[in-house]
Amino acid sequence: MSASIIDGKAAAQALRDRLAIEVSRIDAEHSWVPGLAVVLVGEDPASQVYVRNKGKQTAEAGMRSFEHKLPASTSERELLDLVESLNRDDAVNGILVQLPLPEHIDAQLVIETIDPAKDVDGFHPMNTGALSNGDPTALVPCTPLGCLMMLREQFPEGIAGLNAVVVGRSNIVGKPMAQLLIAESCTVTVAHSKTRDLPALCRTADILVAAVGRPEMVRGDWVKEGAVVIDVGINRVQLEGQEKARLVGDVAFAEAAERAKAITPVPGGVGPMTIACLLRNTVVAACRQHRVVCEL
Ligand code: NDP
């Protein structure tokens, strides 16, 4: 079998197009547009790129974008004060504090200070708790939400009853991914660094999600014939004799594509969907705050 390649860029563009239509409808009917505030502390180059892309795509969807760039020397108190002022600001419907934060700042405390109704990253314990309770109003972390949207596209007949294996149990990806798949009535196994015979476990998966952070760890013969493979990993590898680093996923793409029914590439798979889902969460959060129906 040769897998079809799941085009994350196209899926993200389609979602952003739907969002732009919804934003202009809200503007026409209610005379406001959703606003997203992104806070960046320090000069981490990767974070700077993410924040720039988020701001650009927010504006392109017709939404308001508020960027707060603070020096690495910002104190925890100063950051908490900013978050509290964004909580009070009616023009701001979503707040994202870019992680990682400098070591002297308690990231968990910052996350818990964000108003759960504006927590578009879905990391506040109120939202993680709501997700694990199967509460459909939970704001869900963007990366697993994007993965679920792409999975749904692959199974027009639905995913209930399928075996899903999620490799990785982080709070950002693995755990919320597993919760979402449980809510979809998949039979879910979460694997991690202590899992025994990971290849055999992966071969039971109709849906295989890899969120590990180890380049090409999941080999082709770990993949069940006809499985759908979602590769969340983003790993920068330096090849000998090549000047530029290359991005690879957690899955050995060419090998896995021999057996899978469909697979996400890296780059161009899960990554683009993550920002589109951030914008989607902002529109959903804004509609709830204004008590208007969201037609997404
Ligand atoms: P974490 O480092 O927080 O978690 C990695 C998980 O993988 C842990 O649960 C760990 O197990 C598990 N793991 C590590 N080694 C093995 C192994 N040998 N066998 C099985 N499991 C293992 O990473 P994240 O979840 O934050 O990110 C995972 C990947 O996804 C990274 O490459 C990251 O860059 C990427 N990512 C991509 C995003 C996107 O937008 N596309 C967004 C977020 C992340 P244990 O718990 O036992 O330590």
C-alpha cells in the first residue's frame, strides 16, 4: 500500500477560510470582531517565529491581534499583572502566553492566572478538567484538536470503535489527544518511555499518533496495514555534509507510507493546523463571552 498524504496546509487554509467568513458575519451582525492577545517573554528564535505567524494569521482572518513582547528580564509579577489586565480587557477574547517561559517564571502559575474563558491554549486546569469530563464546552489544546480534525476527514464513516495508540503522554499533546479520542469512542492506549514492546503495541493501532520528540522513532514495520498515522513530532536534524538542518517527524515517513492508508508529512502536516485551531478557539471563546451562536 502507498499512503495518501494528509495535506495539513490545505486543511488549515480551509479552516482559516471558514473562520474568516464567520468573523465577517459576526462583525456584520454584532459590530465586534474576536481579539487574540499573544504574550512573548524573551528572545527565543523559534517562539518569535511562532508569535509572528500567529499575529499575521489572526489579522488575515479579520480578527484583532494584540502582541505583547516583553524582555527576558520581566518579573513573574509583571507578567501576572499583564495577564490580569488582559483578563479584564473586553477587546481580548483569547490569551496565549508563548511557552517556554524563562526559568524564573512559574509557567503553571501564569497559566492558572489566565481567565479559563479566554484560555485558547486549553492548558488551564478548568479546561483540562472539562476535557477529561467529556464536557463539550472545554477549550481544547490546539495541536490535538487539529489532529482530531484531520482524522475525522480520513474516516467519513466515523472513528468510533477504532483502536487508537497515542505515543507520548505530555499535557500539551499526548494526554489531551487521548481524551479527545476517548470522547470519540475510540479504544485508546497511551504509550510512553516505559511502555513495553512499543512496536507490537503500535501494530494494533488503526489510528497511530506519534508525539514523542524523537526523530523517525516509529518505523515502518510498527504500522498496521491500512492505519492512519498522525505525526506530531517536529525534530531538527543536522545531516552530515549538509549546511541546513532538516525537519523530520517522529515517524520514518517513507517506510510508514508503505503500509499506512494515510499519513501526515513533516513539515506541512500537523504544524499548520495548530495555529488555525488557535484562531478557531478564539472565535469560539469570543462567541461564548458575547453569548452569540458560533456557526463553525
Ligand atoms: P514531551 O517531551 O513533553 O513528551 C514526550 C513524550 O514522549 C513523553 O510522554 C515521553 O514519555 C514520550 N517518550 C519519550 N521517549 C520515548 C520512547 N523512547 N518511547 C516511547 N515514548 C517516549 O513532548 P511534547 O508532547 O511537547 O512534544 C512531542 C513532539 O511534538 C515534539 O517533537 C514537539 O516538537 C512536537 N510538537 C509539535 C507541535 C505542532 O504544532 N506540530 C506542537 C507541540 C509539540 P515519558 O512521559 O515516559 O517521559
